Amino acid sequence: MTLFVNRIVLASGLVAGLGLFTAEASASTSREDGLACIEKFYNLDVAGGALEHEGDVLVGVGEGDPQKEVKLIASKLSIFIDYTVLDCDASDNANAIHVTQKDQLPQEYWDRDFIIYNKEWFKSKLQTDRSGLIFVLGHEFGHLVNNHDSFRKNLSRPQKELEADYSGACAVGQLGEDWHPLEALLTDIRSVPSPNYAPLEESLAWARRGYENCHGNDATGAIASGYEGIRVVYFPKEADSGVVETVLKNKSVQYEEGASAFEFASNGMTCTNDIDFTKVRDLAVALTQAGVKLYWINKALNELHVDHRITIEAEDGVQDRWLPLSVEQISCMNSCRWWTSEVDACAN
Ligand SMILES: [Zn+2]
């Protein structure tokens, strides 16, 4: 049996795609359609499971304008996760796909992130509705950076969509677009009841919070960092691939480097409660959006007698205990204390 047939058998609507589906879309993009586009893009020989190369270039890979535009927007948003952008006629607008083992693609595609988009939709949005385009892309990246198809796959679909709406609105705010067109767009696409989406009011509330939290947080660091007087310490690790440094530099945060005892990636932060906690939160959100998986934020131990300090560091074995914090969980945190994904920071 070929891989292709296997996958169709597995499909049966069990695995939901994560795209942003407009209410009007009658036939929403299925995960299967998206995976078929990934296969086509790489010219996968589905029977043999092998990649066909032409020299160093994978057949079918082209850097069109939309790809460049997506990458430009993502870089302005300081999103540094590893992802591939490709066009897909089966997509109604844009979708995020995190390929897993279950998807029956060759192993080299497992755990890879894709943004797929409809070329016509993209071009028309780019010309007529930049804010809407940023929202949709921010929403889709939100699914990826919040690990909705991997570590946090058991979250309910409506909750994932709320988190993605937060991220989309954050993107719109971060790139300096107005709130009202976004509000109108959300009212349009979220007002038809659907089992996949929370009620409009909830979506608007999350989007509003995302927009406000991110508005003015210019990723280029044009605004004064606001971290003056706070000692920020980072323990560099090769496993971080330079992402933490990039985020700190983009936010114009002066920092010191410590010597790390671990070789695995940074996974948490500490704070002291004599500083404005929003600074800790903003940095945690920026790191998470950039693809750093933060599992905990903790108040520095009293016996260390430290003050005015933020650290970005690693702790052993956290993956066994918690899930990575989502952008939204972090955005609900309001004081320097012990935070993990076990604490419902967004509960009233
Ligand atoms: Zn979505």
C-alpha cells in the first residue's frame, strides 16, 4: 500500500486542520489537502517516500513574492521558528501545518512547520487589506508558536483558535495597524456559530488583549527598551541557535551573559518582584513568539538575595512535568511568582 493510500485511509476527518476559516468558506481546507500540497511542493515520490532533488534545489521550490512577504512579516514580528512557506490551491486563505508522524510523510518531514496559502487570496489581500493579511498570518503563526499540533495538541479547538486570534491581533498591533478594521474583520468571520470557534465576544476580548499588549512593542526596537535599571542575565546555549540574543537585541535590552551548566535549550525565566512585571511578561512573550519554549517563570529564590533582575535560563527535566507556556498564558500573568502551564493564569 502506498503512503498516499495509507494517509487517505487515516484521514476520515479525524485530524483537523488548524487554518483560519472564514465563515463563508463552504468547503474548508482539510489537513489532507494541505499535506497533499506539501507533497506536491517537494515532489515527493509517495510510493517510495523519497525526495527528488535537482542538484541542491528541491524540485518545485520557488521563492515567489508571497513567500518573501510572509518571511518579511514574520521577521518584523520576531518569529524565528523554522518554517516553510508554500502556495496551495486547496487553501481558502492560509493555514499552519505542523507535520507529525501520523501524517505518513517521510521521516524528514516530521516535526516540521509549514505555512500554506492560496496565491490568489494572498495577492488580493496584499493589495487591498494588509491588516487582514497580517492578522491571518499572525493567527497561523500563533498555532505554530503555541505548539497546537505538538506539545499542546490536547487543548480544545476553540481554545486553540482563541490563542491564535490573540496572536493575530498581536501581530496587527505590533505592525502598527489600526484596531477598528481588525474588529470589523473579526466580527465578520467569527459571528457565525461554529463548534471550532469560541463565541464572537470571547474572540474579540482575546484579540483586544493581544492588540493592546503588542501595540507599540515595535520589534525593531525603535522605542526605548524600558529595561534600564533591570539586570538581565542570559545563559547562552548553542541549542538556542542565537534566537534569545536576537530577541534581546531587537528589544534593545542590555544584558549580561552567565555560564550555563546545561547544553539543552533555555526553558524558563526568573524575576524579582521589585521590578515592573510587565517587562518580564513582554520579554517572555517575545521569546515565545520567536520560538523559544518557556516552561516556567519563577520568582528568584530568596536565599540568593538578588534584586532588579531577570534571567533567561534552563532547568533540568521540565519537559516531563509541564507543557510549554503559550503566548496567551504568559500574557495573563501579572506578578512575579511561580508560573507554569499547571497554573491557569487566565482564570479570573
Ligand atoms: Zn486557526
